[in-house]
Amino acid sequence: MAPRVFDFTAAIVRRPATTVVNGLRAVDTGAPSVAGVRAEHDAYIAALGRAGAAVTVLDPLEDYPDSIFVEDPALVFGEAAILLRPGVESRAGEVAAIAPVLRGRFPQVLELEAGYVDGGDVLVTPDRVMIGLSARTDRQGADELIALLKRINRRGEIFHTPEGVLHFKSDCALVDEGTVLSTTRLAASGVFDAFRVIETPAGEEGAANALRVNDTVFVGADFPGTIDLLRREGLSVEPLATGEIAKIDAGLSCMSLRWWDGEDKASD
Ligand code: CIR
């Protein structure tokens, strides 16, 4: 049986730098503490391991406060990695920092050469790669990414991220092959008409940046309504603390790159 899009055997994370306290944020609700971010990150690494991924932990990059969010400078699949171009100047150098790591692990590494795309704007679904235009991802970058995806036999399609939302995936996650967890504001645009949609309860929009890894769905621990909804669906949910990284506009997908590294599972 072929792996599902959320079947991952491998992951890369990067330890937070002490400069993480200066991470970008749209609204300043106070800086996160280094110890607090480290604790959330350590728990995240352990959870990835329990869910079945072998985790490579990269050293912190003090020059890049947001470099803990390795999802943004690259996009990875079992067969190839794509180096992206983050849409904010202060994060541009993260690409060169992660490039050698990916070149050592993937048979093919492609590079976005024009425009801007943050990995947080890319949702991989079973039949296509959804790319949300946002303040970080522009049309030129999205078109370029679609061309690169074509080279690895994948189909990309462009959508819109709601105004004022950092990334497309700030507001959604795939929780099984045909079901998306989404905020009401993103679902209302019709982007998920081909999916079953579970909407985050009012006030729990931050829960939408959940992450499924193999048979576990990670959800922010501060969102009991969403956790309950997903459990009622029969999903195995693991709550993880995100209160500190939320201060710098992050959630659970941002902190790792994940892929299926190996043969397709033998069918029973
Ligand atoms: C930023 O603004 O770039 C970081 N403070 C947060 C990045 C979160 N990444 C993600 O959602 N993929």
C-alpha cells in the first residue's frame, strides 16, 4: 500500500536559538521565553518520535530568530525537496542554512528561483498541492512552485489565504485523507468544497494549525473544543503546548519538515 500523505518516517527540526525571543509577530502580546519555547520544542520532538518519525535535530541559528520554523524555507516529499524563497527578508538566509542538509538526504533538490513562497502556505493533499497566496507567498512564486511540482509529477493549485492570516496552514490541516480541520473564515471561501470540513469552534482559530503524523493528530493543548471534536471523529489526538510559540505566530506544522523515507508499505 502506498503511504498516505501524512505517513512520515522522517522529520527535520531545528532547535530554537536564544534570539527566538525576537521572532516575528503580527501583534505583540509579549515575547516568548527561551525556556518556554525550548520546553514546547522538546515535547514536540518527543511526540514526533512517538508517532513514528525518526527526527534529525539541527543546531540553532542565532542569526535567524525564526529558524526554528523549518517548514517555511523548504518543501519536502519522499522523492524530492524544493528550496523555497521565504517572503520576508529576515528569513531569506534560512534557505542556504538548510540546503546542505536537504542535499544530503534527498535524491533530488529543486530550487524556487523567482517570487516568494513560505512552506506554511503549502498544504499537501492526496491529489494536489494547495498553495495559498498570502503576505508571504506571491503569484510569481506560486506559479514557479507549480512548475517545479510538475517536474516531480505533482499537481499544484493556487488559493487565497484570508486577509490578515499569516499562512494558509495557520488556518487548516489535513486530518485524514478526505477531511480538513479549518477555521470558518478559510472554509467560507469554498477552498475545501472537495473535502469534509471540521470547523474550529469560535475562539479556537489557532487550533487549525494542527498536524497529523501517521496515526496521531497533534493539536494545541489550549483548544479543548477542537480536541473534543476530533476525538469524537475517532481520531487519536495528542495535545501539545503551543502557548509560547503562539506569541510569534506559530503552530504545530511550522516546526518540522516531514517525509516518507523508504519503500511503500507492503500490502497485507
Ligand atoms: C514568522 O512570522 O515567520 C514566524 N514568526 C512564524 C512562522 C510560522 N510558520 C508557519 O506557520 N509555517
